Amino acid sequence: MIYNISLFICSVCLLLLGHLMRASRWSIILSRYVKTSNTNYIVSILFGYIANLVFMFRIGDIFRAYIFSRTAHFDLAFTFSSLFLERIIDICILGVFCLIFFLCGVNLSGWLALKYLALFLIAFIIIISLYNKHSKKIILSLADIFNDDIKIFILKFFWYLENILTYLIKPEVYKLIIISIFMWLNYIGSLVILSYLLKINPLTITSQIYDYTVVDSFLMVNSYQDLIMLLYIVCPMLVMIFYIYLKKTNPFKIITTLQNASTVIFSGSKEYSPHCFFSRKEDYTDFLTHYYYGTINESFLNYVKKNKSTINLSEISGGSGAKTYLMQRKGEIFIRKIAFGEQINTLNHQYTWLYEQAKKLPVAKILNQTSGDGYYFYEMPYVDDAISMYHYVHTNSNSKNIYLLKDILASLEQNLYVQVQGTASQALITDYLQKKLFNNNAKISKAFATYWDQEDLFINGDKFHSPSKIFNELDLDKLLNVIKFKTLSRIHGDLTIENIITMRKGWYLIDSADQGNILSSKMLDYGKLFQSLHYGYEALNSTSNCNETNNGLFFSDNKSLQYTELFKFVCEYIVDNYDEDILMEVFLHEIICYARLLPYKIRLFPEKASIFFAVYVIIINKFYLRFKTTYYIK
């Protein structure tokens, strides 16, 4: 009797040790992605085994995944991916054991061998499909059959599984293999001892214990064998419950956990995923759809893979090529500005400017910068009372708006523009006009060939001269005489209203662009202000598409009265502090700002380009009418 009890205790201990090794193995798979206690792994495994014992079809892994995703606050699809990887490892280890037993002369059933062979082939096909572009399209087609919730779950499942496999490092792989081997040695040893105790074939007892539920096998405990097998399964669970009780300290927490388990399964509540880069399901679905269809940008893909510890809360980009996002990492909210490809150098120069001017001007504070494979970003602190000057202007009086802009201009004059860098030569001004105006005009004329030479060009019902006619008269020689201010200095380079941030106490600048301007004159900054205020650049970026007809263009002119008043103030400010000639020059710089902007819009935002072309036609006509009677144009 004592001998039998000893055998039973030994088999139960080996089974329990196998369960604990399973929890340890699972924690190795997920340790780099989620920080949680070992108790959460044990609780989840416990409920999985309880589910297997109670319900049909061995749905314990479903319960296990749900419990863990809630207790650890982790993505459910990711949890299922980790369990799938576990099953792949189990199939491989058991397949090796079956082969060893077969070579050692152990009589294994053909059905068992076929079962593990079939499971291995299925797992192998799924893993191969993760790295094949054609198979990825099949996965997407499969997901498209279902509704949006199921689609995103399927895509996330395969995405996470691929990432887990891709980023497993050698030490982790070795640990997984070693723990898996010892885990199954414990399980097999436990079953062998139990089969010896009950005088039943090990394969038979394995089938009884692992292929049937308590409803099938133990609903009626009619024999000594039935009782022993029931106790064999339940005893390790009781030990695990006792362990949880000790860890939780409060006995009612076990009952609460059980109640929460039923709530998890039947409430349909959504999990929180700190691992997910995207905060909006729509963004995540769009990313994964492009990924599995094969149209994802490789640089963006690298960026997402390397930044999984951050959450993308929302996009707050302006009109530039770089993107600006409100992000969260470990509970901290911050601003990240990122660029890909050809925009990287521009953003890097921007970072350099902000760093260099930090002691001289109110500029955005930089937390850090990062260069990656095809991307670059820097991060700034989130200021809870900060808003763009665009929003400030439209929520305050004209007097406050003018006071703020006057303060900004005074600070730039005293702290930035005093960093003199020399005097512009005639050759430099010629190079500036040729490259920034006339070369860009050649690109614009190709994109808008229909309107470039059209004499009677109508925009919003008003008739204008064609760009071709105006620039035939405003040639390089004539425009050279318009550039009067020749002092070169450090400038902001992109002083639009959206690049000025206001707070309850003060303001600061973001998004400089003082590189690549050729002519580093402070009048370029005034030209940028004209770009904003003259025709409401910020509103144009949010304007719906322009309607194009044979006779002209029609768009919503959403420039506000606040902008009109500020534009009037800046014009008077330039005349008062400089003269009328400089005001004429600033109007020319405004034209060049649009000439530089349009090819970029044509290339990256073609649906918006016609709006900015329409405004370009209007401002060059105004410039032409303003100066055609002066000595500049004879």
C-alpha cells in the first residue's frame, strides 16, 4: 500500500514539475515582449487544464490565452501566437521521442505516428508561409473572408508568430529546447509510473487522460482506476491553486480570479496591448494589409519592427514630408518626428538647428534622436498646454495675435538674424533664382501643361494671366533687381504659422529648414510668413480637392479674417522696419516658396497639388500687377 502511494506521489510530482516547466518555457517566449509575474503564467495554465478537464474538444489553450491576455494586459492574438509556437515545439520534441522509441523497439501505434507526422507537416507549412510573399497573399485572402475584427485577429496572429520566430536568439532557442525535453521527460516518466501502478499500457492511459474530458472518462467514478486517474489530474491543480493562494495572500483573490475568468470568456471585452505600435485598429489593419499584400514600404516596416515598445497615439503632422506623431512609451507621452528616404537629411539638419539654437531662442526641446535602416527620428517632450499658433490665432483677439507675432519677430531679429554669415553676391542670387524659381517652374509647367500657357485662365471665376506670359516678362535679369537685401545670416527657413507653438506662457519654434536655401536671407523667413498668411497655407492643406475644368480651377478659399489682419500687420512691419523695396522682395520670396513647394506636392500629394497651383497663379499675377509699372519691368 505504502509502495503504491509512493508511486502515485512520484507520478503526481513529475506531472506538476512538467506543468511548472511549461510555465517557465512560456515565460521565455514572451519575456522580451511583456513584463509580468510568474504567477500569471501559472494561473493561465491552471485554468487551461481545468478547461480541458471540464469541457469537450480540449479547449484549454483558448481559456489559457484569454486568462493571460487579461491578467498580463497583453494582446490576445500575440498570446495565441506564443501558444502555437509552444505546440510546434511540442510536436517536434514528441516526434523525436517517437523516433527514438521506434528505433529502440518500442511498439507504437501507427495512428500515433501518423498523427504527429500530420501535425508536424501542418506546422511546417504554416511557418514556411510566414516568409513567402505568395503565401502571405493567401493569408490575407483568407482573412478577408471574415469581418474586420476576425480579419485583424488573423493577420495579427501570423504577424506576431513571424516576429517571435524571427527574433528568437540562440540562447533562448537552446533554453526552449532543453526545457521542452525535460518537460516531456517528466510527463512521460509520470505516465509510465502511473501505468505501472494501474497495470495499464502507457499508450492506453495516455489516450484516456489526454484525449477525453472528465465528462467522458470520470463522470461516473466506478472503479479504483478511475479514481486514481482523476486524482492524478486534479492533485497538481490543487497544488497550483495553493501556490497561487500563497502568492496572492488573500484567499478571496482565487475566487475573484475564477469570476474574472468567466467574465473574460463571455463578456467580449477587448484586451489592452502595450506591445502594439498602433493605437487605432484601422491603422493596424491598414499596415498589416499592405504587409501581407506585399506593398509595404521596407523602411517603414523596419521602423515598426524596431519600435514595438512605443504606441502611436495619433498623427499630428503638418504639410511637410516628415511625419509627426503623439506617442506613448512606458506611460510617458511624447512627440516624435520621423522621416524616411530622401527626407532623412532634411530632418537631421532640422535636429541640428534646434540643438544649436536652443540657448539663443525658444525652440522645441529635443529628448533624443535615432537613426535606423531607412528612417530617422527625434523626440520632443509633450507639453500639455501647447497648441499650434494656427489654433491660437483663431481663438484669440487680433490684438493678442499681433502682440504675439511682434514678440516672435523681435526675438528672431535680436537672437537669430544677428548671426551674420556674410553678403550675397550677384552670382549667388542668380543661382538662387535659377534653381529655386525657374528650374521648379519647368517642373510645374509639365505637371500643369493644360493651364501653364492658357491666356484666359479662370480661378474661382476670376480671370488671370497665364504663368507662361508672366514669366516671359519677369525674366531672370528683371528679378535680379528685386533682391535688395543681401545680408546673409542664420534663419529658421520654414517660418510658417504651423511651425510656431504657443503656450499659456510663451512660445517656441519647431521644424526649421535653414539648409539648402542657397540664399540664407532673413527675408526668406518673411516670405514664409507670407506663404502662411497671404492665402492661408494651413487651411489649404486641409482643403478638399480642387475642381479642374477646361477654363480653370475652383477651390474653397478658407483664408480667415484673423490671417488677413496678421498679413496686413506683417506688411506694415516690413515697410516700417525696412522699406517698400524690401516688401516687394518678400512678395518675390513668397512666390519662390510656392515654386519650391509645388513639385513636392505634385510628387507626394498629387490630389492636393492643383489647389496650390491655383494659389501660385494668383500670387504671381498679383506680383506682376504690383510691379509692372515700376522700373523693374519696362
